[in-house]
Amino acid sequence: MGTVLAVVSQKGGVGKTTTAINLASALALRGRKTLLVDVDPQGAVRHGLGLDADGSAGGLAELLSGSRELQDVVQATTLPWLRVLLAGSVSEAAEHETYSSQLAESPRLGELFERACRRGYIVVVDSPPGLGAVTRRVLAHSQHVLVPLQCEPLALQTTSQILRAVRDAAVTNPALVLDGILLTMLEEGNEVSQRVAAYVRAQLPTELLFDVAIPRTMASIDAFAAGQPVVLRAPHDPAARAYSQLAELLEPRLR
Ligand SMILES: Nc1ncnc2c1ncn2[C@@H]1O[C@H](COP(=O)(O)OP(=O)(O)OP(=O)(O)O)[C@@H](O)[C@H]1O
Ligand SMILES: [Mg+2]
């Protein structure tokens, strides 16, 4: 059996998509059968993976509306063990509300995850920022959660909300486990960034925070712009190494 790991955060722009893409790729590089699912209607995964530039391939939106079948929208990637389900046509649409309410009300997301798990996939889910209906739906059908936290002033401000949301979701989904909070975009020579990381480490219970933190690197930005995971494009880059370490650490738990 596989399992579902959701990457969620109250805040936008904290590295959810970068984390989902690189963790999924790093797990696939370790030989684990992985399915990356983009439930965020912004659909950024396709940019980060350099897929479907014209938006014609379809994805989760088509699956939800019933206009396409799973086998028609799940795509292969350059990694043999990584497959991806993009957000689909919703990312071209002017409004995302219909999609979001459809996703929140339809049983299809849960069915999709179950089907993938039965086939032994680790399902890594990239979610939209915030704790809206889509994120709550994802949490209702996940077994693992990872919360990226950007190393910036006031980083902890919204953390209690996300932790509460995970706790609330676990009431009806007792299988849900918070794997941890992941510090992202930590800047080596930046005193503020280092101070934030130290403060977060002092404030949060140690078991809540991953030892590994993701540094901010130029290679990460370049890789995203080039449509490749940094773990593939620049495997020796410190951010790539950190994502590989995270995958190594998580892999035994994802069974
Ligand atoms: N380790 C890193 N080093 C440098 N830049 C990074 C790193 N991680 C993410 N970024 C950049 O930060 C920006 C936000 O990252 P990302 O899109 O992954 O965040 P997000 O949480 O998914 O955002 P949103 O809430 O909009 O979905 C992107 O431009 C990304 O390339
Ligand atoms: Mg994103």
C-alpha cells in the first residue's frame, strides 16, 4: 500500500510547490513509485516540471468534471518512478471558485488517492496557500502532512493556525500524522534569516521541526525557471542535497 503526503501551509510563497516537486523527485530517485498531484488551481507544478506549456494535457480539473479518465491525465516525467497529475485547465481559468467547491464536494479526490495507494504510490500533494476548502479536503484524505515555513520575520505568526487545522482534520481522519515543519529559504550569510531559524527552533517542540532545513539558493530559482527539479538539475546544490536528505529521512515512514 502507498500513502498520501500533503504539503500545506497557511501562507503563500513559502516553498510548498518547490518542496512538493523536489521531495517527489527525490523519492522517485530513491526508487519509490511516486505520484505528484497538483490540487492548487494556480497549477504551478507544470511550470516547475516544464510540462504542458499550452495547457492542453488536462489534469485534476478534467478528472473532477468527468471529462477525462485518470489514465488520460496522469503524465510520465523524465524520472521513471515519477508520474504527475497537473491541475489541468483550471489554471488557465479566470476564476477558481467553481473548481474549488467541486473539489471540496466531490468524492473523486479521495477515490483518486485510494486508487493510487492501492497501486503502491506515494502520493505527494501540492496544495494552495491557506486553509480553504481544498486544503481541508486534502487533509481529510491524507496520512502525512509536511508544513514548509519560510525563514523570515514573523514566520511563526500563522503556524498555530495550520497546526490547529491539522489537529481538527485528525479528529475525523485519525490516520493523519504531522511529519513536521520544514524550514525553507534559509539564507546562509543573512543574520535575520539565521536568527529566525534559531528562534523557531527554540519555540517549537523539537519533534515538530525537521533537523534538515532548505537553504535559499540561486540554483533553486534557476531550476524552477528551467522547468526542472533542483535535485535533478543541480544535485550537488545545497538545497538539492537538503531535499535529498529530507526524502531519505521520510522514506521509511512513507509506507
Ligand atoms: N530554496 C529556495 N531557494 C531559492 N528560491 C526558492 C527556494 N524555494 C522556493 N523558492 C522560490 O520562492 C518562490 C515561492 O516558492 P514556491 O512557489 O515553491 O512557494 P509556494 O508556497 O508554492 O507558493 P504559493 O503559495 O503561491 O503556491 C518561487 O519563486 C521559488 O522559486
Ligand atoms: Mg505553490
